Amino acid sequence: MPSDWPLHLAGNFCADKKPAAVNWIEGRGKSVVCEAIIKEEVVRKVLKTSVASLVELNMLKNLTGSAMAGALGGFNAHSSNIVSAVFLATGQDPAQNVESSHCITMMEAVNNGRDLHVSVTMPSIEVGTVGGGTQLASQSACLNLLGVKGANKESPGANSRLLATVVAGSVLAGELSLMSAIAAGQLVRSHMKYNRSSRDVSKLES
């Protein structure tokens, strides 16, 4: 290497702000798994769908569809929407949404098929609670609201780790919400109602 060449230690192998298999496989920033069991009654009464419908939809859309598209870390419904929102609200680097949105969403029936087990695995959530946009007034207020503003003097890094779990938990909620809306047919109906003329809605309903 010529002596006058600029030196950059990462050499772009870190794949910062770019989709890359190395981040999906080895992780970058914080790696988080978030999971929950949703009771059948909640799925039926609140989400207006069924456990079987959600499991099938997740397999066909998030897993099979993403695989056919050659997705890289995109085996989810819309994690980037949630990650972007939380990043902007808490003063993160919005460009790091690219790798931070890597997510695989899994759904399966448990407890003899009655209840839903849902999880999101996010290997490269890049968040911080010190410096940069975290010092802005609104973003600082959001971090204070979450109890993660600044450095944790008792356990260094704990605040950023907690913020990463907030991101993952929010993504799980968003995945469950959108997938339920699709399974119940609510997504199309709401788009037709609020984005189309009443004549178009009549055609859809007929």
C-alpha cells in the first residue's frame, strides 16, 4: 500500500449503514431476541384473527416470500418502520436503520395449538444514549421517559442495552399488529376507506 494512502481501520468490512451478511450472521451493536406468548382469546378478540392464520401467514409472507426475494436480514413484515420511528424519537443515527432493521419474525402455535408464540431476532441493533442526537431537547426527553438517558455509572453500557430491548419489543408489537391486520383483512379495508374514493370502497365491499 502506498504510504500516502489514507488509512481506515474498518476497511468497510464493518458494513456500517449498509446491508451485509456479516452483520446478519455475526451481529453488530446489540443482538436482541424478544418473544411473547399471546393467548388465543387475545388473538381472537383483540387481534380479530386466529393463531393458525397468523402462523400460516408468517410462513408464507415473512419466511417463504422473503427467501424467494433473496432478502438479506429482511424476514419480517416491517421492522424498519418501527426502528426508524424509535431512532428518530431517541436521537439515533437514522442511516443505521439499514442494519438495525435486520430481523427474523417467527410465529408458532403452542399449548396444544391454542396460543401464539411470537418472536423477533434482531442481531445488529445500533443504539447509544450518549452524545450526538441524544442531546437534542425532544430526543433527550424521550430517553428520560424511557429511563435510559446518558451513561449508566453503575453498569456501563446498560442504558444502551436497555434501549436496544425497547427497540426489539416495539418491533415485536409492530409485527404482531401488521400481521394481524393482514390476516383479518383489515389492512386492505382501511387503505380503501382512507385512501380511495367512496365509490372504490363500494366496489371492494360488493
